[in-house]
Amino acid sequence: MDKITISVIKADIGGYVGHSSMHPNILTKAMQSLDKHKDKGTIVDFHVSHCGDDLELILTHRLGEESGEIHKMAWDIFVECTELAKKLKLYGAGQDLLSDAFSGNIKGMGPGCAEMTFEERRSEPVIVFAADKTSPGAWNMPLYKMFADPFNTIGLVIDPSMHGGFIFDVLDIFENKTVKLNSPEDIYDLLCLIGASEHYILKGIYKKSGEIAAATSTQKVNLMAGRYVGKDDPVMIIRCQSGFPAVGEVLEPFALSYLVAGWMRGSHWGPFMPVSVDDANPTRFDGPPRVIALGFQITNGTLIGPRDMFADVSYDLARKQANEIANYIRRHGPFEPHRLPLSDMEYTTLPQVLEKLKGRFK
Ligand code: 13P
Ligand code: 13P
Ligand code: MG
Ligand code: MG
């Protein structure tokens, strides 16, 4: 059996209304295009979704990771959808398309991309996560909990196929270097890095045998463009069960509405709210930041699903907690630690203010 690749490629090509959601015609357009590519055989299957104002293309195919053909296809769909967004005058049409022409690989051009290739198991449950109003560092804590924390994942203790631990691939986004750390052996070193979630980002997780378990999108729009032009609302793919965390262990970290960087103008800490796709439309102060989880069984490359995993009453309390935290932290207004530190804000007036006040500093 040929290996299957799952590619989740996303971009903000224009918001409806403001940065809050996606216009239904954009989703339809993306689906129609992908239908044609499925008929042609470029892809095996696809699912189109959105989290807030981000368009999510979930694709299965046999062309492997970083395939020029797949990336070009996704890029062309984003361009087509941008044209429609411009016609509708949607907000920030083409926000994530940083270049005028496709350069061979979608990475570094604005869209985000998480990909993995594997031989399908007898049963292949996969969960695709997508977030809005935050950045790729938002996945650090839940990934650590899923794959290294026995208080989250009992499988690490009682499942012989998980007891050996996992390998964490950490990206330093400033140096553009990666380091592989083992759990449980290196967990204190690992936490020393990934606790700084705006600097060190988990890129992938592997079994000790080398088999892929998790992949995230790690493109940081700010650094790519040489300046901060948008928090890169991230995606990730996780394989579940039989040697990987169970579906419930993969979802469990989101029962806590933890704080992530993003929210209004990409410049605030706020609570991460797990929601159904229907509720993935951040409005209050352009948030709070949202995360959706789409569950699939991958069957001969076909995406059976999705199941909308956070459309479950067991996440009601996390949502309530998020609303309470939002209420509390919002009262800090323009003050840290609600507002991000100067170095992490998406934009700032500080240089102009300092220039204006130059003569008044004594
Ligand atoms: P079942 O007995 O329902 O298959 O569940 C097993 C399991 O691992 C649940 O996490
Ligand atoms: P997006 O990154 O989702 O477009 O949000 C930008 C923003 O400024 C929200 O206030
Ligand atoms: Mg936007
Ligand atoms: Mg967005």
C-alpha cells in the first residue's frame, strides 16, 4: 500500500465581517476547485473548513510532503478565493498572500501548512486542529500534555506501545534551527525551551521508532515578511490510538482554557476557547481566540468525517471558563500582561511616540 500524505494548508484570504469569520461563497469556491482536482486525481480526498477568518484546506494525496504540485494547487485556490474576496470587498482580502507569484513551496509565502506522510494503519484516526486569533506557539502546551504528561495521557503509563515516550522536534524561530529532544529523558530541557512559546515552537512529534505522530504549521508571518504583518493562526495534525494517544487523550488538554498570544490586533494574551465549527466566529474584542478539532478516519486515503470534536457538552465548562477569563483579563485594557510585551506585538506606535516626545524627555 502506497503511503498517504495529509496536508493541511490554510490562509486568511479575507474576513467576513472584519476578521470574524468566512463568507460561505468562499468555502463553496474552494470546494468546487478541489472537486475538480479530485476528479483529475491530483488529490485523493479533501475537506474544506474555516476557523474564524482562516480558510482551511485539508487534503489527502500520494505526492508526499512539500509537493510543488499540491502547494501550487493550494496557492491557486487561495488566489482564486482572494479574487472573490476582493469582489465582495471582504476585510483584508489576500491578507496572507505575501507574494504576487508562486515560488514552488507555499512555506514562506504567507499561508500556513502542516503535513505528514505515513502508511495507513488498520484503523487510522486523525484529528486536525485549526485555530484563529493566535500563533503557532499555542500548540506547545497541549502537545506536551498529550505526548509527555501522564496526568493527561494515562497511555504513557499503562500502554506498552507508548511507555517508551516520544521525540519532540523543537524549532527556534529566531535562529531557524531545530533540536530533537526525547521524552521522558529530556523533559526538563524541553520545557525550558517550549515554555517560551513565542520563541521555541513544537514542529513535530515522533515515536522513538521515527514514525510521525504530530505535525504543526510553524510559519511565522511576522518573521517571514521581515516585519510583523499577522499572527499566523496555526493548524496541526495528530494521529491517534494504537501507539499514539487515544482520541480523548488528544482532546483532553483543551479542557483547560489556557492563555495564548493573539486576540485583538494580534497583540494580547487571551483564553483559548475550544468550539464547534459553527461557533468558530470570534467576535468579542475579535476573540477570544478559538480552536476547532476535526476528527477523521482515514480509509484508503479517503477522509471519513469530519466529526466536530469540540461540539460536545464536555467542553461547555472550558468555554465558560474562557468567557470568565476574557471578562477578567479585558479589564486590564492597554496594560501588560493583557497586552503583549513590546517585542511580540503585531504593530506598535512606540517609535513615533518616542520621536514625538524626544524633546520632552529630561
Ligand atoms: P474501547 O474499549 O471503547 O475501545 O476504548 C478503549 C480506549 O482506549 C479508550 O481510550
Ligand atoms: P487575523 O490574524 O485573524 O486576521 O486577526 C487580525 C486582527 O487584527 C484581529 O484583531
Ligand atoms: Mg484576518
Ligand atoms: Mg485569522
